Amino acid sequence: MEFERDEMFRLMTVKLSAWRSACAANLVGGKSVATKVKKPAMQAPKEGGKKDQKDMVVKEEVKAEVWEADKTPVGMKKDMSKPMLQQYHPKQVEAAWYSWWEKEQFFHANADNVLNDPTKKKFIMVIPPPNVTGALHLGHALMLAIEDAITRWRRMQGHETLWLPGCDHAGISCQSVVEKQLWKTEQKTRHDYGREKFLEKVWQWKGDYGGRIDNQFKRMGISVDWQRFAFTLDETRSKAVTEAFVRMYDKKLIYRASRLVNWSSTLSTALSDIEVEYIELAGPTALEIPGHDKS
């Protein structure tokens, strides 16, 4: 945006260097039009050094750009032979690209390339898995933009690049959401189902509601390897967690013993210190605990 000095101090008007792309669309007579501002001609000051108070900006109506929704078939490369619109329309510009990238497997890391060529450099990064019960926010967008830039830079340098996507099952919060849903729809608890059946319910819930984050990932255009998507409750990750705990137990790094814990009467499980909300009491106080059986 350029400010013209004389006009700024005399008429207080602003000249835009690219007005056509910056003007706002107005609805006039049922048709979408845009306003184009013309700079009034400079006039000599009247007697007494005062300007005519009736000086005004002249408007003329011009047709606004019309754009059509992209019709590229899923997985096909977008046709770029058409002329580019002067205004930026995100839906029109960003459409179709990601499905083509996925089809061409531009982000897929081939392990054989590294195994068969010892000189081949590799770059591996795991995406910090967001909770499956939530949705991505501006902080995630910032993180994804930075990590995507790093990943694409390494890929351009010739590294065999793997950016591993995934979701965290969110433990307690996921369990709580699924349990509330089961109680609302079936009047049952996880104990009524048992461990295996309850895990099936969690997976079913994840399939129904957990795809929101995946769609947000794709809308961001991040270059992750979707063929290696990981969920922290899937079979591979569950086996790895079990193996890690067994090894730590064998090395006496962890043990079972009687200790004070943060017990949740509602969830019937122990919570970590970070999940606890502390209340300072001056003396003996009667408190109601959710889920606690008074009998």
C-alpha cells in the first residue's frame, strides 16, 4: 500500500497500488460488484486557504471476478493452462493438489533406497501426535508449518525422508468420552463389556470421530507418509509398550508396591499428578466426590 504525501495530508485519501485485488465486493441490484476509487483532481485552495468541503471520492462500478469451483477428478493433476485470476481464492487455488500428491506417493519413504545404498542419507521425524479427542488449533498449525518446511527442505536435498503421522489415543480423556457415550446410548460401563470388547468400542469411536484431525492435516497440505500412519493404541504400538514395560520390570526399573496414588472414583483408575486439581483446605471439610459410593 502506497501513501501519496500530498493527498495524505491534504485530502486524507489513500492510494492503493493494486486496488483491483484489494477492493471489497458489494452487492448492488442483486449482482456482485466491486467499487473502484478514483483520486479526485487536485484543486487550488479557495480564499482563506480553505478547501471545498464538498470534495468527495468518485466511485464507479466494475464487475467483480467470478470463479468456479475446481472440477479436477480426485487423484488427477490440476490443469494449470487456464488463466490465473487476479484475486486470490483459497478454495480454488488449493483444490485438487493434495489428492494428486498422495496418488503419486511423493511423500512416501522407501526403506530399500537406504538399505541398498549405504551412502544414501535419511531424515526421519515423528509428528507430535495430537489427542484423538480434540481438534487442531493455531498452535498445531504453527508447528506443522515449521516441521513441513524442514521435511521438504531435506527431501529437496536428496535425503530419503520420512515424516511419520499419527494420533494419540489420549488415554483417560478418550476413555471418559467413550464411556459417557456408552452410558448415554446403552446404559452400560466399560466393566459391562470387559477389556477386549471395550477396546473394540474405542476403535469404533476412533473410526467414527477421529478422522477430523486427519482431514485437518490434509487441509494444511503437510508432506507426511500416510501409508505409515500410527495410532498409539494400534497393535504395533501396544506390543511395543508392553515389551518396554516388561524389560523395565526385568531390570527392576519399575516395580509394584503399596503406595499412595491419585485415585479417581469415577474412572476407577489412578491418575498422574498432572491430572489432579489441588484444593487447599483450612481444616476438616465435607466434600462431594463424583463417582464415590457413599454407602
